[in-house]
Amino acid sequence: MNTLIVYAHHEPSSFTSAMKNLATEVLSRQGHNVLLSDLYTQGFNPLAQKWDFITVTGEHFNYMLEQKHAARLDWAFSPDIVAEIQKVKEADLLLIVSPLWWLSVPAILKGWFDRVLAMGVAWDNDKIYENGLLRGKQAMLIAAASHPTDYFQESGHHRATPIQILHPINHGTLAFCGYSVHEPFVAMNVLAVTDEVRAQILHDLQYRLEHLLDSPQWLIRY
Amino acid sequence: MNTLIVYAHHEPSSFTSAMKNLATEVLSRQGHNVLLSDLYTQGFNPLAQKWDFITVTGEHFNYMLEQKHAARLDWAFSPDIVAEIQKVKEADLLLIVSPLWWLSVPAILKGWFDRVLAMGVAWDNDKIYENGLLRGKQAMLIAAASHPTDYFQESGHHRATPIQILHPINHGTLAFCGYSVHEPFVAMNVLAVTDEVRAQILHDLQYRLEHLLDSPQWLIRY
């Protein structure tokens, strides 16, 4: 099975990096082919711009419609987008490994969603959700949050659970493209945990990853 | 009253642009001082990077902790961040005017949240939500969605209402910093509406903006 890990943290000593390394290790050990998009290291550009397309059609620039046009011309996108699209198409499993910033992903990863999961490539007019163009593939979000668990409750500071908070990503982005989406793995309080708790969280993640295929925990299943 | 409009669309003929122009017009006519951050035009960089700080303290780069350090040194951020922070501090009202991409804001605007609403400037350890450092200010999100209204229901394609979908922004970002947050204004189906419907939506927005201060519709009030 081909897996693509899209990773969005600067720092090799971060908790997010540890989770990315663990995922790479576990999936490789299981014999999967693991591709990596290390967004900061590869200098991924998150800006949706006119020069993302070989030709721009409309008098009125609409990014989404230009994506559809470029997709029709056999992926007439800029080379950095084509490279990512190829990885997405090859991967049976997409793992998004990211810190949570503002209850969402950092701009560099939001830009990856904006530019790579293009109209005409990942979805189209009637090709969304259970009919999304990436149907048949699986995705899972692995995130690191700096706040403790009690913030992430309807009665907590954030007034919402992780599943509610991550709805725009798990449902509105991944499922929208047709991915079957695993329950996300969210590590809490990562800047403050003891070494013991840190090891326990990584152990829990390892268990989830080792059993991802034989006992999947689906959030959304197509 | 000082208003800052943060605007995130490329195209002057877009619905988002029309809403931004209307907001500028209405608030100026009411005698408010209107500042604009036109993110694409000013080439705003959404990437959170080491060179956002005059000095980097930690051996392990943590963006949030570097923000706190830079804030302590009288805003030792890169000049583009300082310019935006100054506008945020001056503005009594923040209007975010953006298209909805992936049930969220485009990367360029997510990067503005990531880089400008810095730890030590907009919030701090015990200074979040009702104690956020921007307490006393108001904010409102004005968004354009390409999908029709029936997508934005718990029984609709997106399986959530606009308020649920926008929770990470209205609650987790704006309220987190201490802003009192107005009910968002979300224009639906903007690529497909007739001229008549378009005019009606803009009329509704005009009414909301004209009465923003004398009869506010609060989503979150501190």
C-alpha cells in the first residue's frame, strides 16, 4: 500500500515530528511504501496565485474554475502542484501530520489543501463526498495541540470537541474529496507533558497505526 | 471608531470584493476611519518562519514561544508583522472579508491569523477568551461561499451549519483573543446567483453594517 505523509512542522525535535517519524517507521515496517511531503523543508508555497496555472482562462480570476480548466488540460498546473497531485493520486492512504494552530492547520498546510486538492482532480461539480474523485482512498489526521484535554469539551474553553473543531478538515476537506476518514489522533498538551506521558501518547499512536487496516476506527466511511 | 478590514481575494470583480467595497463605503459614510489590509495586493506572506523574529531564542524552534519572546522585546517581529499588529491594535472593529475555501479561510488569511495574532500581543498564557489581550474590541466575519444554503445544514452535504463550521475562526481565533464577535455574514452560492439575488444579499449586508453598533447581533459577547 502506498502512503503519503503530509507533514507541517519546522522543528525536528517537536512532538509533531516525533509522530511523523513514528508513522513513517510503523508503516514502513509493515511493508508499505511511504512517501513524504515535508512542507517546510521542501519550501512549499501556500499561496494560491495566477501562476499556479500554465494558462489562465477567465477575464475574472476564479481560482477554483482555473483549477478545473487546468485539470482538463492534463494537469496544466505549476510543477510544484503537479508533484503533489501525483503523490496524492498514488497514495492509498493519506496521513496529515500537523500541529493545531487556531484550532486548524498552519497556513502552509491550508495552502496545500487549497492548491493540491484541486477542482477537477480531487472533486468536481457532482463529484463530492461519497462521489468525490479520490473515493477508494483513506485519510487520517494526526495532530498536536498545545492545550490540555479539558479545553476541548463543549464545557471547556474551546466550547467544542476535537471532532467538532476538526469538522472542516475531516469532513469538509478529506471526505469532500471522497476519502474514507479515520478517527483523528490528537495529542494534547504537547508542550507541557512529562516524558512518561509523551511516551504513552506515542505508544497509543503506534497501536492505532499498527491496527489501522485490520481494525479501522472510521469517522466517515464511503 | 477605527475599523480594520482584512480582505483576502485576488479578484476586484468577485463577490468578496463587492462586500469589502460595501463595508468600506458604509463605515466611511458613518464617519469611521477605515484601514485596509488587502492581503493579495500587499503580497502578504502567510508562512510562519524563523525570520519573522529579530532574534530567535530557543534551541528548539517553537513559533508560539518565539512570538511571546518577540512581544516582550517591544514587538521584535519582522516589519510586515509589526505593520499588521499596529493596525490590529488601533482598530476598535476588525472585519474579516474572505471567501470560504475548504470550509475555512484561504491560506493567505490563515497565515495572517498565524503570524499577526501573536502570543504576547493578542493573547497570552492566562489571557485568552474573556481575558484575551484584545478585549474591548469587536470583530465580524463576512464570507462568500460557492455552495448553496442547503449544503450548510446538519442534514446537508456539509453536515453542519455556518456557525458550527466557522467555530475555529469566530470562537477559537477571534474570541480567543478577547474580541466580542458579531454573528457572521455568509453569502451563499455566490458564483451562481442572479443579479437580483446578488443585489439583495448586498442590501442585507448593508443593513447589517449600518446597524452594527446600534443593534448588534452578538455571537460571543465579552
